[in-house]
Amino acid sequence: MSERVNIPMKHLFRAMLLCVLLATPCLAGQWDSLVDRLAAEGLNRGYVTVLFERSMVDYDPTVMARKMDALTETHMRRLAGEKAPVPHEERAELYDQYTQPDLMQTAWEYMDSRGPIFDSIEKRFGVPREVMVALLQVETKLGTLPGKIRVFINLASMANSTNPDMFRQAMTQEVPASESEWLATYTGKKADWAFKELAALIRYARANRHDPLNILGSKYGAIGYCQFMPTSAEAYGVDGNGDGVVDLFTERDSIASMANYLVKHGWMGTMTPEKRYKAVYAYNHSKHYTNAILAVAAELEKLRR
């Protein structure tokens, strides 16, 4: 049995403090390259640096690992000549529920109770309220489920994951050595995508007096009742209530922004069913999603009549 060694508390405290001091530069430096890239995009370096120095901002390798797990599974199935699995968000049964009587009743009551909001937005954009309510219903259950993830941290973690070695241990899918180049290529593509969304999130938040670290949303960055990605929030977000900011967690702003998005993607007063389908499809590139939106809108129109 080894002899027990008693270390004076003051020496133990000094040792712990030394460990913290030695570790701090490494922790602080993990975001240096990302801060450099954001500053090169024109964002204020001092402001961005302060964001990344906040205690809640820790690199999370599991975010990119989850994304690359899904892509790897599809890639390996294709190499094996198998049919790729249909992602959950693209399965028909996910959207069939929205025309059920209870959800239709809830959607109708929501639309009926907010007549003045829809009157003004219909007049401004020409998009029927039934379509806007259908989008809100499918996206966030009429604004009740906008997401609980700090999108800044997830997007920053993905943008920082430029090398598979940074997150590979967190992956569950096996990637053979022969596909290492494929993994590196797609990692770079997803990191670049996340970087663009992160930069847009920071610009959007600062322009509208929001704290980017307090914006919650989906695991890959969609925000607000309308579930815009930050690039869409920046490009199509609209101040619907006249308070000078775009807050996609308010009804008027989110509904006006959805209408603006549809108009910018081809929606107009008189249009063929094909063009109507195309405009809604631009919101989410899924045929089942588009069919669900149009089906809910059609049912709401019948109820309104």
C-alpha cells in the first residue's frame, strides 16, 4: 500500500490556480482563426472578440459530428449501391398530421383572432393569411416551438470545425480511410456554410439590437416563429410592427417576413397553381412540406368561407 501524502491546502490552491492560468490561453485561442475570418468579413473585431470571450461559448464537436454522421450514412449507402434513407424532415407522414381536425381548429382560431394583423399584412404583400398561418403551423406550431438551442454556439462550432480531426471521435459512423478525402471536402463545405450563417446572425442581431448569444432556434440555426436561417433573416426580415427592429420572435415581424419571402420568390396576386407551388417550395425544398402548406391553406380557406 502506498503512503498517503498530505498536501497543504495553500499549495493545492496554487497548483489549481496554475492549471487554470496555463489552460486559459489555449481555451481563449480556440476561436482565434474564426474571429480573424469574421473580422475579414467586415465585422467589428472588438465586438466579435467580446462575444467569443463570454463564458457560455464553448466549442462543441458533436454539432458537426451529427451533421457528418448523416452525410456519411447517405454517402456509404450510395457507394454500396443502396437507396439512401429519406431524412425524417422529408417523410410524408411528418406532414400528414397538420390537416387533422384538432390542429386545423387551432390554426383557424389563431387566424380568426388576429384579423387586424393579417388585414394589414395582406394589404402590404398580397399573400393570403391562410398561407401564412399554414407556414406558421408547420414551422413552429404557431410560434409555440421556435427552438431552444443557442444557435450562435452551434453555428460557431460548425464554422470552427474545418478539420475532421476536430470532431471525428464524436462521430458514430465509421469512415474508411479510402473516404478520408471525401470527409475532408464535405467538412470544409459545411464549415463554410456555417460560417456564412454565423456572420449573418451577428450582423442581423447587431442591426436589430439583439444579443446574438441569446437567440434561440433549431440545432442548425433556424430562428424565430418563421424559422429563417440567419442569411434569410438578414435578406428577407421585415419590421412588421413599425418599432424599427426586425424581431422574428414577434407575430407581426415574423408573419410580415414570411410574406416578404414568398413575394421575393415569385408570389403574386394572380398566379397559376404551378407558380404558387414553386413559391412555397422555395421556403423549404421538400415536396411533402409544400403539399402540406397548400393543403392546410386550402382547408383554412374553406373554413373562412
